[in-house]
Amino acid sequence: ALTTVVSASGLAAGFDVKTGKRLWQVDGLKGNTVASPSVFGDLALVGSSEKASQLVVRLDPEVAAEKRVAWRSDGPTSSFGSPLVYKDLAYTVSREGVAVCLDAKTGNAHWDTRLPASCWASPVGGAGRVYFFTRDGVCVVAKAGTEFEELARNKLPIAGKVYGVAAVEGAFVVRTDSALARIGK
């Protein structure tokens, strides 16, 4: 069955997209659970501001309840932005603005770095890079990989707090508290 994953306060659940039937549920999640899990293969990363509540779940509805959770975070958390899974690596940003790169399948941390501010927008991956848009309008571009390498740091040419970002046709659409702007081609 094709599964969609929903994360809400206190739980994450998988639903059959054709019937709406709940296939599984993981209870006991704490903190600010991030609304959009990141699906990769037969797994989904559910973000949370609470350490042990950020976790990866197995999507297969036949998996026994005690085997549903593939791993739980022992340190890294997600704040407002959803975690990103890109090229088998997971990227999260804590409320304090600490970006972390993890092995998506095991949860083992590869690196962490402090960004100039927290990110309310989810990180974006593409072209071998990860883009971290901070709430204060600075975009930190890192090379995707197991070692941190900052490729660029750019102040966005728009004012206001950055709430969200989307990649579209060679550009980014950035939503601030007062504007929507396209940056790029």
C-alpha cells in the first residue's frame, strides 16, 4: 500500500493513501513535532524539537510495532523546518541554529555547525548542495556530504524574517513576513 506519513503532537502515523485507513502509529512523541516528515525509500524521518522524539520509522505496514522505529535521535533536533534527506544523508536544524548532518539510515552524526541564526524554513538539497535559509535572511550553502564544507554565505536581497523557501526551475521562491520573492533565473 502507498503510505502517507502524518506527524502531529504526540504521534506519527502512516495512512493508506487510497483508503485513508491508518496502517500504523508511533505514540509518545514530545516537543514540537515537525509537520512534514521526509520520506526516503521505505523509511521516513520525523522531525521534532525533543531529542528522542526525532526518529526514523519503517513505512511497511507489515513491520511489527516493536520494529517500527529504525532509530531515535540522541542529540540532533529539528525546530520549525522539516528535516531534509538528500543523498542518503539527513540534515536538521535545531531551534538554536545548529545544523547537523546524519546518516539517514542509522542516525549516526557526521558533522554539526552553528548557523548565523535558526532556520524557520526547511533546508533544501540540490546540485550536490544543501541550502540553509536562516530566519534573518542569510543563506548558508554547504556541500552535501559527510564533512562540512561551506561553499557560500549570502545575505538575501529582501527584508523581513524568512518563513519558507521552495526550489523552482533554477531559482528559489522565498517567503518572508511581508513579501514573496523569486531569487535566481
